[in-house]
Amino acid sequence: FSNLQKAVGTFGLVGLDRLFCFMIVRELQRFTTQYRRILGLGGGGGGARDRTGSNASGGRSRVSAAGAAGGGAPNALHGALKELSKALEPTASIPSNPLKLYAGVSGKAAKQLWPTVLEAVLRIGQIQLVRIQINHELNFSCQLDSNHLFSELSAMNKALLNDIEAHYANFNLPYPGEDNPLLYEFGGYLESAGIANPLQKIYVTTEKLDDFPLVVFLWVTSQLPKLSYDQHVGSLICRGKNDPLDGTPFVTGVISLLKQFHSSHTVAFLAYLGQFVRASINAAPRDSAKQQELPPEVINVLVFLEEFCKYSNIPRVQVEAHLPSYVFAQFRHTA
């Protein structure tokens, strides 16, 4: 990427980063449209809104043409998801025959929905990794070539974040309104200096998608058997040469997809994964000599959760609310 910057310069690198932003927006718009169509959800007013013209906090957006695409009445797959959601509640408990419930609904979605999710997650995840590398290069070059500008932008960014946090702690304190160009204009400076985290960016805004955390959970658990934990790499790698999966884009794509929706979606997704781990351990045979070892599917989920926390900056304690901490300790010992 340093050679790329030498070839196109800082402005070219920023423009390339901007192009990748619009590519992600397009993928997200396509995904939400297809999701509603496959599940038979109504699309009126529910299209994704492009937010690449603004930062995550602030103001300008435009309605995508994807919002015009509609769906019919909810279909059988949508009904199966609703039934599964009710069967898994509350997520703090372990329902009867949970693995059979997972397999039943996942099998129905394998041909209809999984290809759409797979395409969106992998494309977005790969683009996000490229954006992270571009941001690192912009960040380094800004510190090297204009350290004073970098320091001033960093200080201003921290000051704005502190003021915004203070506003949400006390709504009587001021906050920049939609007509105030401060956040919008300042966000451009931050992205040009590489002071941004692509995985924390909200690219589009959209209405709630029914059972979305459950769908992402079922898809993740259906794809994880295709991956295996490599101790030398310290991450998930693809088992088969023909499978279009790679551990890191897989994780970053899921993070980016969930980030476009309310934070409660991420909490629900982690709760489903925690329930899956507990159910898998509970269903493992107890008369085997290897009963102390965790099942392979559990190890894959735990590796995924570790990578998820690392890239999304979610504290481990948030996962441990749904999963005992000693399970992670045993996982590390087993791995």
C-alpha cells in the first residue's frame, strides 16, 4: 500500500477509499433488498439510505432506489424463523433439542437465503480489510508528513467525542444539529488523515429487518464447519480448496453487516451464539474418554467470538454475559 500511495498519491488513495465506501453501500443496499424479497417482507420505505456523504454521527443522507423494491406476504421461511425465535426464548436457557431446531430452519434457508448472505458478507469483509490497510497508510503518512495537522485533528476528534458523550449523559448540553456542517465537514478531514475505523462506520440506514440477528446466527453456524482453527495461523482457515471462505473477511463482513442496524441486533446475535455453545456442550457425549475436550463446532464458535471481539472492539465481558468465562479458558487450553 505504500507503493500504491507513491503511485497515486494521498489524494488518489483517499479517492480509492471513497470508491470502496460506495461499493460497500451498494452491496448493503442489494442485500437488504434481496433479504426482504426472499422472506416476503414489505419494502415500502424500508430501503437502505446511503450515508457515505456523512460520518456516523451526522446528517446528510439520501434515499436509495433500492427502497422501491417490495416484497409480498411473509412466506414459509419467514414463519419458520418466527417459530424458531419463539422456541429459543429466553436465550439464557437451553431449549429441548436445540441442535435439531437449528438444523431444521437452516436447511430451509440453505438454498433460498444463504447464498445471498454469503455473497454480501464476503464482499463487504474483503473490501473492509482493504479499507483498513488504506487507513493505516493514510494515518502513517499524515503523522510523518504533517504531524501538527494530525495532532490537531486527533485532539479535535477527542474533544468532539467527549462533548457528544456529555450530551447523551445530559441532554441539556448542546449538540450539533443537522443544519450544522461541523460533523460532516470534520469527518472528511478525519478520513483523509486515516483517523477512522471502517468497521465502526455506518454506511447505510435502514428499517428493521425481521429476525435479522437470528438469520445471521444461523448462517454463521452453518458456515463455521467449513472452517478450522489453525494454531500456527491463530485464526480460522478454509478446510476445502473450493470453498470461497476465509476466516478474517468472514468475521469483518459479519461485523459490518450487524453495524448497520441497532446495537440490540449485535447483543441478540451474541446471545444466540452463547446459547448455541452451551447447548452443544450440553449435548456432547459424557461417557467418552475425551469428554473434557470441547466439540469442534464449539471451538470454531469460540474462535469466531474472539475474532469478533477483537475487530469490533467489543469487550470480552459483553460476550461473557451469555457464556461462562471458564469456557474460553478451557478453549484456549484445548486449542
